[in-house]
Amino acid sequence: MPSAIDYAVRTDALRTGLMDLGYVEGKNTLIEFRSAEGKFDRLPELAADLVRQDVDVIVVAGTPAIRATRQATGTIPIVIAAVGDAVAGGLVANLSRPGGNITGSTYFARELATKQLELLKEAFPQVTRVAVIFNPSNPAMGPTLQAVELSARSLKLELEQFPVREPPDFDDAFAAIAKNRHRTALIIDDPILISNARALAELAVKHRLATGANFVEYAEAGGLMSYGVNLIAMWRRAAVFVDAILKGANPGEIAVERATRFDLVVNRKTAEAIGVSIAPSILLRAHRVID
């Protein structure tokens, strides 16, 4: 039940992964797709609906959707396509033996967020103050914020937090950031923020704010730069877990994998729009530069 932007692309990646393993939709496989479309209050209802369909496996991503699915069933196997820190979020007992009916792949959002902060400092060496945009309702946000604060001290950066819970909060947050004369901001990944990457990017351009996020969709949607996991690769990899479960493996005994592929994406078109120059070292290291 993906809820982020371009969810169709991700589920297509899952389909491709399944096809590679011999599962053909409409022939020997039936896929029941559900999306909350950013309305996370619908997640319990959608999870319950899948349980009523008596599916063999549920593939899901993002802490809110995973929690809703886990509450809906303790027996149907759950495969996590992607989530930021499954252990800190209380989704699994540990990575080697997740326990219960759940397994899949995770990445460590705090590591990505601190790396993106370092990249912002490298891109704009003169920066001394950074606004931090995050969703305080995300149960896994605490450890990430602590890690970002520690990183900021070592980089001699002053941080100011701007919490947002829903899209209606975005305008006020960016207005406050501009009022406080911030020129740089870090956006920390969260399902709601990823789902609304384009709206965040447009506000950043409107306020001529140099921004970095730890999810690649942000730069793709028009944000200045992103450093994050390749979610398409993770969704495709989810097929391997589905295959193992359908062949009889116990999900609680399948080790949760850590993501190994990370992309730095820079949007040079956005840099021109907001009138900033990015350090050449960042452009050289970027996996993709959007012109």
C-alpha cells in the first residue's frame, strides 16, 4: 500500500521483480493494489480490506502504513518494501530475526539525514544556519533529529526546527523560515513529506530557499538536492521476500536487509531558478544532475 508520489512506478518495480522470479500477473499471480493517496487516516481501512481479501502476502512501505497493516493482521505475512529504521520505529524486534509475521528492507533515515546536512554544508560552505523541516508525528523522528543535532554541532551549524504535520502547515512553515532569514533548509523524510515533494519544492523555489532532503523524490520533483535510497530498487527487491514466503519461509525468521544503494541527485535547473551556485565537488559526486 504505497502512499508516496509515483507509487505506480514503485509497484511496477515490484511487478518486474516478481516477473523475474516467474510470477506473471493474471496468470499465476493476482495483485490487489491499494493506495491511501496521502490520506493516512485511511490506512487502517485499507489494511483491513486487504485482510478481508485473504491475500497471501501484503507488501507495504512507510511506518504509518506498516503499523496499520500489522494491527490489521498478525498472521498474513507482511513484506516491508522500504522504511526508515524498522527497529527504531518498533516495527521489528531486530534485523537478524524480525519476529512475528514481518520482514523486508530498511534504511537508516538518521544516517541519510546527517549525510544530507553534510552535503548542504559542502555545497554552501558559507552557511551557518539551517532550518529543519520535519513531521513530529512520525514515531521514528526522535532518533533522526538527535543525530542531525549532533552532526550540526560538528559542522558548526545552528539549527532551527519547523514542524509540519500536514500539507496545510507547509505555507506557514516556509513563511516562518523566510521571516527568520534562513537561506538553507534540511527536509527530513516522512511519508507525508515524500507524498508532497512537489509542493515542498515549489515553496522552496518561491522563497528562494536552498534545500536538501534525504529522499531522492525531492530533487526529482524540483527540489535543489537530495541524498537517499533508491526506492525503485527496494520495491523490486521486495519480490525476493515475497517469493521466499510463498515457497514456505517464515517471515519472522527472514533477516531484514539494509539498503545498500544511495543516490545523490542535484537539480541544476532549480539552482538557477533560486540564484545559487553549488560547489563543483557536489556536482562531480552527484549520481544524477537534472538540467
